[in-house]
Amino acid sequence: MSRIQKDVSLDVFDKGPKAYRGYTLFSPVGGTEVYLIDMKGRPIHTWRMPFEIGSHGVLLPNGNLLCAVTDHEEPLADFDGAAGSLLEMDWDSNVVWRYDDPYMHHDFHRMPNGNTILLRWVPTPNDIACKVKGGLPDTEREKIMWSDSIREINPAGKVVWEWLGYEHLDPEIDKVCPLCFRNEWTHANSFIVTPYGDILASFMKTNTIAIINKENGDITWRWGGFLTLAHPHDVSLLDNGDVMVLGCGIHLAGMEAGYSEILQIETKSNNIVWEFREYSVVDFYTPCKGSLQRLPNGNTLICEGDTGRIFELTEGKEIVWEYVNPFYQTSPIYGRNNMLFGVYRYGHDYQGLKGNAPKATKPAMVPQEKGMPEGKKLSTSKEQVVRDRLGSLGY
Amino acid sequence: MNYARTDILMAIPREKHGVRIYKAEKTCDGYTLINPFTSNDVWLIDMRGNYVHKWVMPTIPRNHGVFLPNGNLLYSTMAPLPSIEDMSVPRHWGVSAGLVEVDWEGNLVWKYLDKCQSHTFYRMENGNTMIPRVEVVPDEVAVRVKGGMPGSEDRGAVWSDGLHEVTPNGEVIWKWSAADHLDLDVHVMCPLSYRGDWTHMNSCEVLPDGNTLTSFRNIDTICIIDKATGNIKWQWGPGEVSHQHAPTLLDNGNILLFDNGAHRKDGSLINYSRAVEVDPATNNIVWEYKGDPPRSFYSSLISNCQRLPNGNTLICEGMKGRVFEVTTDGEIVWEYLNPFYGYHDVHGYYGHSNSLFRAYRYMPDHLGLKDKNLSPENLAWVNGLYGPEALGD
């Protein structure tokens, strides 16, 4: 809950079979430990990192943990999400692979072929940077506007593919949020690789989510903009092709109540077909980070990053599991916090857990009723979202 | 609407509502006025959280009520939005159905209708009422207003604010318009605000010297308006506070205000609010309260602070429906969470909310409370549902 930060015990709210049974992985930002807990909040395993967590760790199908870490010495160490190394560790916290890149940040993805894709900052050429609109004036970092690149490396660390944002973004469309610093153009914070091999990414400062064609780097789909999306953080692709995004909700135009939302967008029509806001909207608010994961049982695991709260939500908006990260850290950027960047649930039969986690005694998934209780389907266009937002003001 | 519009607690009560901290040896005891934003009930509670008095008003507040030394409640009421073609009121505000003053039993004692009255009001010592109101800005000024989101005027118009001083007979004897006195190059709007709402005056306090202390949210500015000339004789805010509310003059000459922090320009992605005390002689902040960690105390909109006689400060974290009392060292010695939730008739962006525009504490010797029955027994049925025993530990 975003109302009051409380020192919490290891209490967990667990509604039994309604929640997708398995293990939850979370990485307290600024700490040096990554935790795997069971559905009752009991720690199953802990990885100990040699450096502080810069963003998050992921449990790979091969049973290793892949985690982005930082030693706070990187040139842009004070930028949100900065990490200097990717470490792959085995179950006993031995480092089995390491890749260093001082400009790496936020998110990464291990491909089936063993390559790794990661986000990194690159300086935007001046002739393009000066055309970029928006942001607070004169807030570049020592006259540089950094933008994002997506890079693929092979296990030997060789760069085999690179996408440079400034070659494909459009200064007329991709405008920086009016209240953000121009030290960065886009501030990408999350991406996934689609089954077609494209990249679906979330660009926080331009309030946009986009699909990038890997062959030619073209942006083939964009969604967002003012009044429809405010500071997205985490995108996901569903089996039916819909995109889910966490809209943090900070720097929302107009009367900003201070709430976050989850949107599910049908890419063909660009309409919103499902959305989640808390009943009392300010109760779900994470201005700075967070994640979402659609689970096999149709529920969504949501991380309200700023408050360290993780909860599992049914399609009918019922919370069936909830846990708050009890491990507070003190970080140079965030102060004392229990923030989480990204959180993952792995079912009992997940390949990466084979042989390591306790055997399950109950099935991970129980057949559930799907869909909205009233049977009413949403299909809200972007134009309608803008009208609704203006309407809530009285227009 | 003449029925009590109070919703019951959410299905999963994640937090204890009502009074949940009370360190009796450190608090400044009195009665706190609780005025849920989405309800037409106004309550007085004691320090333990017993409801001891209730007024049922004709509508939800626009935006609150104030308990007067004469024992009456002064409250602004909300009218439904008119048709969208009606340019006599701005769309983003809701419309006033009038200021009403009711006695202890809720009987109407005084009413004044100004459709454009907005946010709040101030009952002066001389019996007059100072009323902030929205006013449309003349076109030749409107085109020169800077900032805000391009193209977001209200049906082409830019609104600003003014003040009317109204006598008990309803006569307007003093007028002031912000557009006449603001500096278009200095008073630039927050880049995320709607241009229909240039200044957004959200506060009004007439000072002992007759001048008025007010707050303009969208330009991050608080100022003192000279009564005789209309000039702004002191102003402060940009770069220091963001979207602030409710500045109030303290006995020591400093000004206490609620710094919401919704749209700070420091590049930070963390929102936090502060209670801030500034010395107008030096423009320095001499005291502040922040949450620990800072983002645990945040209200993007509404809210206020009140300095209590023992030096503590009562703070209303409006959007969360939370009222708490802190010592100068920042120790929370009393805390209340509003259990009454509802939907706002006009402002959909609040959702299902227990927001409070402001909260005020009245001392036991407050003139208005003289000879009043403040026993929890008066509202036994309410206390049975929402009082300290009912809401448990």
C-alpha cells in the first residue's frame, strides 16, 4: 500500500489455490542479496552478490541467476537504473559469467541461443539532440543528452547487434515529458523480445511503448503520449498479442491525484481492453519503478516498486496474494527504501528450479473462471482515454 | 441530496482507520473537524477518535467547512456542472451552489451565492467574508500567459482568480483580480498544468493588518496582497515549493504552508510532501517536516497544516485522508485515517476516495464550543461502527 511506509514482518496474504503456486524472486534495490520465497513468504534461497543490485535479478532456465549490479563508479552512476555489470551466478552464488559495460542500465534478456540483450546509454549527436523537444530547458548533463541503445552480445562479450535510438526516434513525435530533465531523451527502462524476434520496449521520458523491428530498427508500433500514458515502466506481451504496460502515473498532466495503473492494449485497434487502478486510486502508486508479469493462470503479478509491495491480481481485480519486501536498504539515489525493480514468479515445474527448490505437493495452477465478473468487455480507444481524463475535470 | 453519503470501509481493510496513534502526554488536545471530500457529513471528533458532533450539509463540500468562534459552521456547497456551453464558469472546477453558514443544529443562518466561488473562504473579524473566486482572463492577457500544456485552454479561455469581500448583507465592498497584478514573465505556469487554469488560487487568509495571504497552486507562489493598493507586497515559492496549499500566518510572524510536491522541477522521480515554515523577512525555511522516508508522506493535491498552541503542527495529508500531529522534532503523536469513502460528484480523478481537503483542531476553550454537548453518546451508533472501540487494534 502506498499510504504509509511501515516496517513489515514477513506476513504474506495468500488466498491459496486462487494464486499461481510457485516461488517469487525479488531483488531489493541497493542491497546485495536476491531472495527466492515460497507462497508463504518463507525464504527458499538467497544469492549473495559481490556488488550492489543496480536493477534486478532473473532466474534463468539453466538454473543460474542473471543480475545487473553496480559499484556506483560508472560515469552515469547517479542516473536511475544504472548498472555496470551483468553477473551470472550459480545456485551457490559463484560467478560463472560476467559482462561489464559502464553504460548499461535497467533491463536485459538472455536469449535461447546464449546471447544477451541489454539496454545502455549512448550520447545523442548534437545535431539530433538540439531538435528534441520538451523537458525542462538547459537540463542536459554537461551539455549531453543521453539516449538509449539496445545491444546484443554473444557469450564471449562481442557485440553482434545494436540499435541506436537516435537513428530511429522522431523528434517531432518522441517529445520529452515537460517536467523531466533533458539529460536523457527516452530513459528506456524495460523491454522484452517478442516471439517474432522484435523488441517491445518502454520509454519512460517520452511516455511511449514501442515495438522495434530487429532487422531494420524501424519502430513499427508506438502507443502512449500525454494524457494516455504517464511514465511507463515495464511492458509485457500476452499470448493473444496484446501488450500490457505499467503506467507509473507521475508527471501526469493536469490534476494529478497520484496513482499508477496497468493497461492492456490490443495492438490492432490501439484500444485499451483491460485496466487496473486501485479502488481508492492513491493506494496503488509507484512513481519510479515496478513490474508486471502475466501468469499462466491468467492472473498478473504486479510489483509496486516504490513501496516494495508485490501482489497477484485476478482478471476480476481481486488480490489473491500480497507480500511486502521487508529488506530496507539505504541507497545514494533513493535514500532509505525497500524498493523493487522487477519481480518474477516461477511455477513449481520451472526448468530453472529443477533439483534446487523443494518439491511441490500441490499443483501450481487451478482452473479458474476467466474474464470480468459482469461479462462486460472493455475497449477504450486512446481518444476515449483523453476524453475521460478531460471529463474527470469537468470538460 | 439530504442523506448521509458515507460509504463503508473497503472490502479488504488493509490499515486501521480512525485514531491509531494517541500519545496523550505530548498532544495538544482538542476537537478535530473532519470533512470528507466526497460526503455531505461534517464531523467533530475527540482525541480518541469518538465522533462527538455531526452536521449534515446539503451537498458535498466545495471544498470544506470551517467552525467559527460564533459556534456556526461555514461551508461551501457544490452545484452540478452546467452545460458545456455555459462560459460563465470554468469546466475544471465544479460550480458553487453558495456559501452556507449553519448553526450547531444545522439550521441555515446565512447564505451567499457566487457561482464562481472556489476552494475556500475566510470569515473576517468584522463579520465580512473574503471569498476567492475564479475569473476569466481578458483575451489580450490570456494570449501572453506562459507555460502550461499548449492548446489546453478551457474552451479557448484562460481562467485566473480574484477576491471579493462580502458583507453579511451580501454586498461586495472590495474586489481584487489576479490578472491585474501578476507578472506574465514571472508567473509562468507549471508545464503540466491546463492553460484553462492559470493560477489556481486555493487559499485565503485575511491577516490582522487587513492584507490577504493567498496561494496560487499552478505558479508555485504564495503571496500577500496589500489591501489598499492591491499590489503584491510579498511573494515566495517558485523553486522552493511545488503546488502548495494553505499558507497561514503564525504568531511568530512566519508562514506555515503545505508543500505538496506534485511537480517539482528537480528532475526527481520520487514524490514527497512537506510542512514548511518560512520566515518572510529572510525568505528562509526555518522548519520543515518530511516523512521518513520522504515518499511515505505525499499528497499531490489539497491538504493543509495548522500550528497548535503547544508548538506541535497538525498536518492533513489530504489525498490519503490522513490527519496527524507532529512535534517540532518530527515525532508523530496523534494520527487519524478517515474511514469514510465515496466517489466525487464532479472530480472523477479522485476515484473511490477518503480524501480530506483540510482538517482543523479546535481547542476545548474555543468560543464556538462553549456550552456545547460533546459527548460520544450523542453519536453512539456512529461510534459503534467507526469509533475507537469498533475499529479495534
